[in-house]
Amino acid sequence: MLRLSNTQKIFVIMCILGFFAILSSTMSKNPVLKPFATSLGTPNELLGIVASASTIPGILVSLPAASLSDIFGRRKMLLLSAFVFASAPFFYLGVDSWWTLALVRFYHGFATAIFIPVAEASIAELYPTKRGERISLFSSATAVGRALAPFLGGYILFATSQSYFSLYLAVGAAGVTALVVAVLFLAEKRESTQVAPPVERSTRKMLGGWVYLIRNRSVLGVSYVQAIQYYVFGSVEFFLVGYLTEVAGIDIFSVGIIAGSQIAALVIARPLIGRVSDRIGRSKPIIAGAAASCLLIAVITFTTAFPLLLLLAVGYGVAFAAVLSSTTPLMSELVPASLVGASMGFLATVMDIGQTLGPILSGIIFATSLHYLGLFASLSTLLASSIAVFVLSKRRVKPTPSN
């Protein structure tokens, strides 16, 4: 019988917790959020506010929450996020207007905003020599929950004749499961018996860590790459469907195959490339992945053939995985051990900013006469710029010779 070490047990627990947590949060929005918001009489111009309400906490609290985990411990912050995952779904049951739905979405967003960077920081500490592989495996576990959520949520809505009440009970069940896993396995050990540091000292330490991150050119270079990757991903996720249906004339079932294949490639490739990055270093996968994404995105508008578009989507999924499998572990390696959590929070913050701005700015470009050609060309250009910024950020400035 296979026996796991304590480190391996914690990692497995983190993956199980991540699966149920992300399953719960994703099922709360896909595919139910749009029809639920519409049923509440939400004006069309306010649907975007409802949809984006849960992403705002990622920008606001990922960095502070992860920084606090450096000071007060990872387990406390993970338990806090698990509590939000478990409690938020039941607030949906009392929603009776678009603005109360937006408020619940805002509260629910705190769960993921806290959980992901703190969990990644925990894994980075558990596996100092296998960060790329293990963080990628954890991300794949959460991606499985994210991928399963629309199917499970859609089935529940179908089986219950569009009962939003039943669906959010299921969302709550998944969230409570995540909390139970966290309480039973993450709270069983006390991290320390020492008294928590004074608030003033903790605040100074946290702010000092932020200043260090902002002044670190390598940290900023990796952060820019991450922001551009999610800027492009958010734009492709939103606009590719339109190109496939409106320009390529592909039926919706085939569109689903292309979109699903892209996600599957990302999930499968990420831990494999993460293991490679542990052996050959982080820079090569980041540069290669960004370069491949740059070329693949640029080619999209030059074909309408289903096989080629499917191949491009799968290739982009692998290229995206190559970058993501290396940026997170690299960030943790660029900072002192006392700032690993803060570095994960910083990376999560710029990621959310990039993913939020992507569809908005890309929509403005799409509205010009160039349409999809200009849109995908702009995304390719940004990816090229991320390579240049990353390479330049790695170069050390030579000291000026003294007279």
C-alpha cells in the first residue's frame, strides 16, 4: 500500500480543497449567472457590472491577503477563504434584485482572491525544488473543477426546470465540502504558539514587502508577462467565439470542440511543462510559450478552416501553459522566503487587472474598421512586447565605473 509523506498528504488535501472550491465558485456563475440576472430584470447595460463584480476583490485583496499569510500563517488565510466559499452560495438564495446579486458576487469573489495566491505560496514552500510541477498540478486540479462546473450546473438546471434555488444549494454543498476539508485537515495542526506580532509592526512589514516587490525589476518583468498573458486570454476567450461563428461560419457544436480542446490542452500540458521548467529553468518556457502564442494568435485571422483553427487553439493552450507553468514558481524564487506569499498576491493582482482590461480594451479595438484583424494583431503585438520586457528585466545594470 502506497504511503504518503506529510508533505504529500498536505499537497493532496490542497488539490481536493481547490477542486471543490473552484467547482463551487464556477458553478455559481456558469451557466446560471446570465439567465439568473436576466430573470431579476437586470438592465442590459448593467449585466457587465454583475458579471465583473466577483473579479474586483481579486484586484483589491489578493496582495494584502497573501502578504498577511506571510505574517500570520497560510492556514488561517486558507480557512478564511474556505469559510467564504461555504457561506457565499447561500446568500444567493435571498437575492431579489440585480444590485443584491452584484453584492453577493462581490462577497463571493473574496474567496478565490484569497485562496489561489495563498495556496500557491503554500505549495511553493512545500516543494522548493519542484515548484513548477506541483503548482501546475494544483492548478490543473482546480481547472478540472472549473471545467466540470458548467456541465454539472447545466444538468441541474435542466433536471430541475431552471430552478436557481436547487442549483445554488448544489453550489453551497460543494462550498461546504471545501470548508469541511479545510477544517478537518488544515486546522488539525497549530502553526505556532507564539503571540502574533503587533499590528503596527505587521503593517510596516507588509508595506515594506510591497515596496520591495515594486522596486524589483525582475518581479515587475514577470508580472508584466503574467498581466499580458491574461489580457490576451481574456480577450481570446470572449472574441474567438465571435470570429468562429461570424467569420469562419463554424457551427456552435464545433465551436465548443475548439474551446474545449484549448482548455484541455492547457490542463494537460501545464504540469508536464512545469516539470520541465524545474529542470531547465523558468526563462526558456516563458520565452518559448510567449513567442508561440504571439505567432499562433497572429495567424488566426488568416484561416477559416476548422482543422487549422482547432490546431491553433490547441497550440495556444499548450503555449499558454508553458508560460503559466513557469511565471508563478519564478516569482517565488525572485523574492526572500518571507515574501513568497506577497509575491503570489502581487502576481494574482496583476493577473486580474490584465484579465479585466483585456476584453474592455480589445472591444474598443474591435470597434474600429479593422475588426478581428486589428484585434488579434494587437494581442500578438502585446505578446511580443512581453518577451522584450521580460528579457530586459533579467539584465543587470552594469555599475558606473568610479573616477
